[in-house]
Amino acid sequence: MLGVDPGLVGTGWALLEPGAAAPLVVDTGVIETSAGLPLAARIQTIYDAIHVVLDKLAPDLMVLEDLYTEYRFPRTALLMAHARGVVCLAARQRGVEIVTLAPAEVKRAVAANGAASKEQIQHCVQRLFRLAELPRPSHVADALALAFTGYLRAGGRWS
Amino acid sequence: MLGVDPGLVGTGWALLEPGAAAPLVVDTGVIETSAGLPLAARIQTIYDAIHVVLDKLAPDLMVLEDLYTEYRFPRTALLMAHARGVVCLAARQRGVEIVTLAPAEVKRAVAANGAASKEQIQHCVQRLFRLAELPRPSHVADALALAFTGYLRAGGRWS
């Protein structure tokens, strides 16, 4: 189960696999793009890198956040949506099913609080997976939280 | 010069080429996707169809609208941005340069009014290119208006 948190500046991803008691973190990463490049070049970087991740890890499911109805930063949200578009395209091209989850559901699942801050999510995810370090940037913590919530949604198991 | 007006429901495109006195309409079209399909499938349809257009028409330039800072329908804008992302990706993959224009500049160029309505743009574009019928849907008129404004920007000529 691959959680992906798309963003133009940074796109976090995290692969979980079933473990004896809880899901295990197989790999995580962040795709970063330089603000000095044209938008189309940055989008291509994200698209190419997600294809590399999909080819390497071969997940059967991708978990994304639902689109909100209100964003605090509309322009950032529009740029995020460009990235989300090519991430969805790559999943589709590789036959990876996409599940979307409400942000509040994800926050409740990892922090028992549907309005948890980014920092709280990072700390909760670190504890949840007993990570030696705080997952950074927050996109990686969000991707882990998405994959974990997708795992719970699937009844705590998946084939 | 290829004008493209991306949208999830309909993506209009229009190719102009230099003429003796004014640019000529070579071809126009609209890529439509069904609301019954998953988002990723609709985005893939747009991506594949834009690649077909680029391969067939081999434009040297693609003209898009700038992103606004305020949209009347934020959710529609976010879905448009998914489509715009894969349109930019396709252009980049084919080495087609992208130019973006402010909506008000485009409206002024074809309707002498930076706040013209969609219907006004359709009628102005019909007159401008002496089209037998009103360009429909409005995405096609917008794509023609974008390509025309790109033409003016290039000093009324391009190589």
C-alpha cells in the first residue's frame, strides 16, 4: 500500500506492507523540484519519479487525500493539483488502483484528532512506526499516515 | 500555435497558422470525458488525446491561460488543474514550449473588453475568424482566443 502526498515543491511517498501485528514501513521518500524550473519541467520530474517508485515497489494500491473544498492557500492548492494529476496518471498507467481518504479520517487514525497539526502528525507517525527520527519533510509523514489509514480501512490486512 | 483550454469535462484546443493577412484556423477540437469514470481514467483520456493532437499537428508553441488567484468554483478549478498538469506534461514530453497569458489580456485581444463573458468571447471569435458557426463548446472558443492572443504577442507573426 503506497501512500502519496503530492505537492509541487515536495511529493512524499511511503510503502507499507503487512506485518505480524502491524504494518511495516518498507520504504519512504520525497520527490523535490526546484522553484527555478518551469512548471512543466517540475511536473515532469514528479511524473518520472513516481513511475520509478511504482516500477520498483509495484504496489497494488495507492492512497491519496481527497480534494478539500476549502484551501488556505488557493494557488498552492492549484499547483498541488497539477502534481496530483500526474501522480494519478502514473498510477493509472501502471494499473495501480487509487483510494482517496478524507484528511480528517487520516488525522483521526494516526493522532486521534481530526484537526491535528502537521507537527502532531509527524510525531504520531514517528511513535506509531517506532521510527528513529522524525519523518521529514511533513509530506513523508503524511504519506505514511495515508498508507496506515488505508491499511485500517482494509480491515487491518490486505492481500 | 496551439491554444489549449484544459478542463476535466472538456478540454478545447485550436491550431492557428500564419496567413497572408491574419492567422488561419487549421483545426480545432474538444476532448470530452465522462463524469461516470474515475478521475484517473478521465485524466488519462485527456493526456492520451493531447498526445495525439501534438503528434498530428506538431505545434512549436502551446498557449495556456495563467492560473488565477481567485476562482468562483474552487473544486472545478482543482479538477481543471489536474487536467492542466497532464497537458503541460504532454507538451514537455514532446518539446513544445508553453506560453501562459492572463485571462484579461486574452479577453481584451478578442473582445476589446478584459471582462467579456464566455458568450461574448464565442461571438467575437466567430467574427474574428469568419466561422460559419459559433465555436462550441466555449472551451474551443477560448482555445482559439488563446492562440490568437499568442499570435499578437509574437508581433502578429511567428516562424
